[in-house]
Amino acid sequence: MFRRVGVALATLVLSIAVAPAVASAAEPPIYLVGPNQYFSGLVNDQTVNATIRMACPGPAGGFGHPVAGQTIGVTRIFPPIIGPADTIGYTGATANSILAQQVASSTTAPIATFTFYADQALSTKVLLPCGGTGTILFVPAPNSGGHAASVKVTFISIGV
């Protein structure tokens, strides 16, 4: 009988000791992109004055590919909404995704597509300017009464 009580007591003590560790390891909630939501775009965790490091061969100018290890993302914003108006987007009545696009790009292909609010790796396959400044727009899709968020970026060539 003492052995059964001892095992039960040890199990109870162990479960109490482990419970806080399990609770603290919980992931933050994942929010799906949906209608009537406010959001911001992120380039390397910045909503303004972001930098994208570029692997560009040869002299300055032209286009190249982003260096590995960089991120692009979207984050949901809950009211009250505070911040520069151009950095805050709104999904509108029907959006279920957000497309990241470079303004004044020669291609209409998005840099990234988001169906939930998170960061993802910035693809090393997209073509972006090797230098200068630009804007990445985060556009709700399909767009029905929403508006884009923007992130101003500086492209810096690190050579190859």
C-alpha cells in the first residue's frame, strides 16, 4: 500500500513540476488572414526604413537576388490603430490573403503570399534592385474595400 501511495505522490509532484514548462513553451496564436483586419508588413522585422541585402555581381546597378537569411512577413494589428497611415493596411470585406509586391517592378509576380500572419524566409530567387531605395507593398487579395500597407526599403549590394 505504501508503494502505491508513493508512486501516486511522485506522479503528482512530477506533473505539477512539468506543467509550467509545458505552458510556457506554447506557441503564440496563429491568426488567419481574413476580412476586415488591420495589418502591417515587415521586411527583416522592420515596418519602416528596412534594408534588404542583395547578392549582386559586377558593377552597381541592375538586379540581383536577396542574400539568404532575411525575412518578410505580415503582422495583425488590433485596435486602437497607431502608426503612420501608409504602414497600416486593411484587408477589406473579402480578403483571405496578402501579397507582398515591389512597387515599380517589371514583374507582377508577388515576392511572397501570406494566408496567415507570420514571417517567412525572403526568397533568394526573386529579382530585386541591387541598390537604391524602393517600396514593398502588402496588398490584400482579393481586394474589396481594403488598402495596402507599405514598407520603405533600401537595397544594399554586398557583392558576390
